[in-house]
Amino acid sequence: MQLEGANTRNTLGAKPIQSGQGQTVQFEIFLSLGFCEHETSSITRTLSAANETLGYSLFRTRFVSDTPGFVTSRGGLIVRAAPSIDNHGFSDVTIFVGGNTAAQNIPISRVRQLKKQGLCVVLLSDAATKYIEKTKSNTGAVTTHWKDAAILRESGFHPGLTDRLAEKSDGVITAAGSGSTIELIIGLISTYLDKPQIAQLSNSLLLTTLRKGDAQQPNEFGGNEAIFNQRVLKVILAMEENISEPISMQEMTKIVGMSTRQIERVFQDTFDQSPGKFYRLIRAKKARALIEETLIPLVEIAVATGYGSVSTMARTIRAEYGETPAQLRTRKNKDLMKFSKG
């Protein structure tokens, strides 16, 4: 796996180090409060496994933060991090790990300094989202986790935003992160390994496939073909393509080429619920994401998710999540204020 533009060139932008020289490739992992422990462990485990595959310690890691000391993840993991100091202590690769989007701090000055030095800069998921929001660049391709990408499209103008796993533009790599982090790291270090070593590394990490950075993300429920059979997938995709203007079961049967009875049976077998209830769940999840993660007026969210009115949306949201849209938005704001102060 190689990132866009890598091909036979070293992805890290430095001459590959030969075994026996005693040199190392330093990875700096930048953490903010509420960082994603899954992405962090994916980075360290992949680099550790790569060293095991090579038979010597080529790759090294260190943790830094804008809040140095003990930094806590969103799941309660605690990591000790050194301070990130301007114009000092540059590493070959700096990876900004995703975290709580509201509390995420992306020091743009640090990114610019790293770019100026010709070093590799990577931003994962929420970190990529915050970077895209801060820079507001209208040129070059960028990406982030599909959930945030959908919200960015609803709330702003980002013509270069794609749904790929990774994009490289203007010396910065933005990536979906999450479960694709291992593959991203393998792509970054691929020029230091030969093909048998890459295969051995992938096998040791139990990867059944190795996706390239330009692969499309599995968006929404229907984005991962490996999870559902084709009949279920066709119905889910039809639902996701008709969020703002929900279609009837009769229209659904024409689109997917199945009878109402067939659709009901496969959904009962797969999800133990009716297709109508599943359709409502998809719309409610979309509405909740827009309520909590954006400042879009509730009436516009209601229209965008096919409810027609705030009161109709409120009844559905309350039935599904136990709170009204206004309560969800208010509670989220309070939690974020408390979190960022901590």
C-alpha cells in the first residue's frame, strides 16, 4: 500500500535507511485531550510489528501534546506526553491523532513548521476535521472520517473534500483514521520494507486485505459490502440515498426489484426488525449527528432528514434517544465546555 504520489518514491520524503547503519525513523504522535486510543495503539502496534519483521528497531515513537503530562483519551486511557515546543524537536513523521472534535487542538503553526522542513505531517479523523475547518482551503484534496465529512458538507464549503481513506495535498496527509490507521502506517513505511516483509507484517497484524490510501471509505450502513448480502445492501443504499425525501415501501420495491414480503423477511432475519424501523433509525442517526455536531438550525435539519417539521423530528428523536433535539444540543454544549476547561 502506498499513498497517492508515493509509487517508488519514499513516502516519508527521506532517503530509505539501510539496515545496520544504526539510524532510526522517529514518529511523533501528537495527542490532545480526548484522543482516540484505537488510532494511537494502531500506530504504535504497527511500528512495533514492523520492527519485529525487520529484526531491528528502525522505527521509534514519542508522544507530545499541547497539554503535556498525563493526557487522557476519550475512553479513559492515560498516556504520558512531552510538551510540543515551537521550532524544536522535529521528528521525521508527526501524526496528529483524532480526538474529541470540540476539544481537539491543531497547532497550525506547528504544521507549517513541519511542512517547511519537508517532513511528513499526518492528521487522522477528528484532527483532520479540525484542520479542514481551520484552514478553509479551497484547493487540493482533503479527507476525514465519513461521519465528519458528511457534517462538513452540510455546514460549509469544502470543494476538495473526498471520501477516500487518505489524501495528500500541499505537503499534508489527511486521513480517515479509525480502523484504517494500520493500513495508513504500513503505507507510510512501505518503502523501508520489501514486498515479502509487507506481506509478513500484514499477516502478523491479521489483515485480510490491504487497502490503498485512495480507496473509498465504507460510508454509512451500506458502505461495507462485506457485512451484508446483496439483497439487504440494495435496500440500505436506497434508504441512504433518500434521506431528505423518504420513499414508500411501494417505491422501494420498484428500486430494488424485491417484493414487500421479501424485504421484510431479509430485514427480520438480518436485523430482527422491520425495514420501516431501520429506515427511521438511519434518519434519526443522521439528524442526531447534525444536531450535536453543527449549528445548523433545527428546522433545516428536520427538512434535510425528511421530517418536514421540528415537532415531527423531535418526537422521533425523543422516542429513539430519550431527549429532544433542543436537549441534545444543549447537553452537548455543556459537556464540551466542561471538557475543554478540564
